[in-house]
Amino acid sequence: MWLREELLKSVWHAFTALDVDHRGKVSKSQLKVLSYNLCTVMKIPHDPVNFEEHFNDNDKGPLSNEGYMPYLNKYVLDKVQVDFDVVEFYRMCWTLCYKKKIHTQRLLISDNDAFRVWCIFNFLSEDKYPLVIVVEEVEYFLGKLIEAMGMGWTEERFADYKLHLDTKSSLSVWELIELVGLSYFSKVVERHTLSMGISEVFNELILDMLKQGYMMKKGHKRKNWTERWFVLRPSTLSYYVCEDLTEKRGDIILDQNCCVESLLDKDGKKCLFIIKCIDKSFEISVLEKKKKQEWIQAIQTCIQLRSLGLLSPHREALLRRRELRQKQQVEEEDLETKMMKLQVANENKQRQLEDMRMKMEEVAAKAAQEELMRKKTELDLHDRYRLDLEREKMVRQQMEEQVAQKSSELEQYLQRVRDLEDMYHRLQEALEEERQAKQDEEAMRKLQARLLEEEVAKRAELQQIHLQQQMALSQTEAEKRELKAEQLAKERDLQAAALQLETLQNERQGALKQYEEVTRNLERAANKTKKWKDKVEKHEGLVRLIQPGHKGPQKMTNWGLASVTDIELEQRKKMWQQRKNQGAETPLDG
């Protein structure tokens, strides 16, 4: 089932393409045509009256994106009752926007591959306008593309490309198409390999084809095993005659009532597993145990997601990545807020310490000034006392008359002494306050040092988390390289076995040819021997075959055609003797 956010993203591209002046507005006539095409593709009736009523306040001027989106949601998307061809919907929006933005002649990808990258961008982009894709999602897409092509990641070229982007944290759809088309992520990429990789990622992310491949399926009526092309989607496992997906043979509905189990080998079939549904069960065989485990795991994942009411695995992974990015962003903002608060608190403490230092300096200056005044007063009193004594000596005769006056002066002198003692006590208190201020300053310095230590510990903790993430990524890359090396070793063994089989077939054909040649030679020799035997039997007496005899010297009775051996001579003598005994006279040949 289609998602409204992805459809709105495609319509946003089409609306932006119609906005020629880049003012965020499109003419009303163009939006009418766009709305009609959208209704046609989505199989809903187009009602121009609703369009006119919705925009009756703006009959002439262009319409903005903010005004068109409510109409699109209310009168188009809300009326969809049946599933429609989402790819056709995307392609219609793509046709309106791509010709003005890209030129695939200088890229390694075709227009169709660029359209697939455009659809993948809409799927992975953030739900904010204007649409952009963050660098983390770009690396996720390129990682899946590299995995589909079976190639290696070139970190240096992608890092150079990121520097070329002037340290951007996100890309537009046309920048993503250029990144894929110019193969900044790998050194050597063939056009056909890149196209196949884009198609595989498109099938998984956009068409929800989680897994596909050939497997053997056992029939329900005739119980025969037939090879079918299986396609796993989040809610169904469909099987076709071949991989072009033109002739579907059936669907296996995956819901919470289904389960998948492994089976033991039987009926000459290995790597068996069964999918049990409410009405029937499906026995399936694959070629390898690894593929069997992959299919079982993928089907179990779909059943679990369906029972939990969740989306497809890659959509759930996309939501988790977005939640993780939002959580990291919130944590970074909280950390930045805490750092700012700590900085403000530190600045406040610094200001307080500066104020205390200035107050202490003022108190010290005032104390020094009071000390100088006290010393000066003491000196003045000492001089005055000395002058008084001299004057007393000089005018001792007048002292008695001035006793009352001197008594009052003495009282004043005592009062001044008490004032000086009070001043001395106040100076002591000022020094005590200065000492307390120094202690407060030392306490503030310790507090500042503790805050700095907490900040260093927090930075070390964040660095540790970053190192753990890097180690996890390195471990994943090592496992990927081991799997790739194992696959290459199996491919080399398969090639060696194929070469050995071809050599044995050639030797067998040569042996068959030699056997046929020997058979023909034997037949020719047998025919020749038969002909010679016939000739000997026909001309017996003229020509005789040489037969084995005794090893002694042979005697010939004559030369020429009438010559006979000793054995033949003896035989003829016996025959002559028998005839003679019978009274018949037999002449000898020769």
C-alpha cells in the first residue's frame, strides 16, 4: 500500500518543475492539467468543479504550493479506493521535472536508472521541504548499491566528493543522481553493473521486493516438483514461471497465522522447508543450506512484522535511523545547552571573583590609608606632647592657673586615644574580612576546577562511545570481506570442476571415435577374409592355403600347379591302395 508522504514528495517535484520563475507559485491552468493527470493515474474521477470551488478566491493569479496541497489531500488522495500503479505515478511526476535538471549523456546511468535513483531519494529524504537527503542516508544507499554490485567501497573518492560539496550535511535529488552517475563512490564501475545494482536496490526499497530467486515447489495435486521464481514482499510470497514476472502462478499470504519450519531431506530433495498456512502448506526446496536459512529468516521476519502491525523491514529501519538521528540531535542540543550553562556559570563566577578581588583591593587601600593617617596622627600627637612639655617647663608658673584648662585638654587627649583604639579594632576586622574573602576565592577556584574535570570526563565518555561505534563498523566490514573471499573460493572450485568435466567429455568423444574406427577396420578385415576363403574353396587344387605341418623338411613331388606335399602324397597312396584292393585301377594325378 502506498504512503501519502512519498506521493506528496513526488508531487512536490512536479510542482517545483512547473514553477519556472522560482517564486513558489504555478499558474492555475497548469495545476488543472497536473490534477487531471494525477487522477487518471490513481484511477479516480476528476471533478473540475471542486477545483474551481476550492480556488474561487484566486481565479486569475498563480497558486502557491501551500494552497495546492490542501486540495491535493482532500479531493485527490482522500478519494483513492483501490491500489494503483505507484511506479506509473512516480514516472509521471518524474517526466515533468527531470529534463530541465539533468543530462544523462555525461553520466554512467540511463534515464531509467536516474528515475530509480529519484524514487529512492524520495523514499530516503527527510519529511521537510525543500526535500534533501542527509549524508548518513546517502552512505546507507551507496552501501546497499555497493553490496548489490559486489564491489568495494572507495572511501577516499567519497570523502573528496564531500569536500567538493563545501561541507554540506545534505544533498538534493539532482546532486544524488550526479553522485551515482559519476561513480564517486568507486574507482571502476561498468554501466551494466551499475544499472543492475540500482535496479536491485530499487526493487527492495520502492517495490518492497525483499528477496527473490529460483526455488523448487512441490505441487498440491500431482505432487511433482517444479522450479519457480519466488518474490518475497512484506505480506506475500509470490511465485512466477520465470524471473521476468510476466506469468504469476500464485501467492502465499503471510500473516500471524502462518509459520515456516525446516524439514529433513526426503524424496531425493535436500534443503527443504515448509510454510504452513490456515488452508494449506507449501513445501519448498533450495540448492544450498545457506540460501535455505536466508529464506527462512526473511519469511519469519515478514510474519513477525505483519503480526506486530509494522511496515516492511527497510521502512522500519528508516524510521529507526530517523529516530536515532533525532535522539542524537536532541542529545547534542542538550549537551550544547549544558555547555552554554556551564560557560555562563563560569563567567558569572569569574565576574564574582573579579568583584571580590576589587573589593579586597579597595579594603586594602582603605586600610593602608587609615594606617598612614593613624601614624600621622600619632606623630602629630607626639610632637604636640613634646611641645606641651616644653611649654610646661617654660611656663610652670602659669600651670596652676591653667589647671582647669589642662584638665579639659587631658580629657580630650584621652578621648582621642579611645578613638585610635576603636580605629585599630576596625582595622583588625577589615583584615579578618580580607582573609575570609581569600578563603572564598580559593573555594570558587576549587569549584571551577571540579566543573572543568566533569567537562573533561563527559568529553572522554563521548569519545569512548564514538570509538565503540567505529570498532563495530570495522568488525562488520571484516565479516563482509570474509564472506566475499569464501564466495570467490567457491566460484574458483566450480570453474575447475567445469574444466575437468569438459576435458573428460572430450576424451570420451575421442575414445568413441577410435572404437568406431577399429570396428570399421575389423569389419573390412572380416569381409576380406571371407572373400579369400570363398576364392580358395572355389579354386581348391590350384591354390591351397598354407596349413601348419610337422617341423621336418618337406618334400615336393613336383613343381608347378600339380605339386603336392608328403602328407598329400601319403593320403593318395592310401587311396590308391584301397582302390587296388577292390580291384579297381586308379591312375595317379600328376
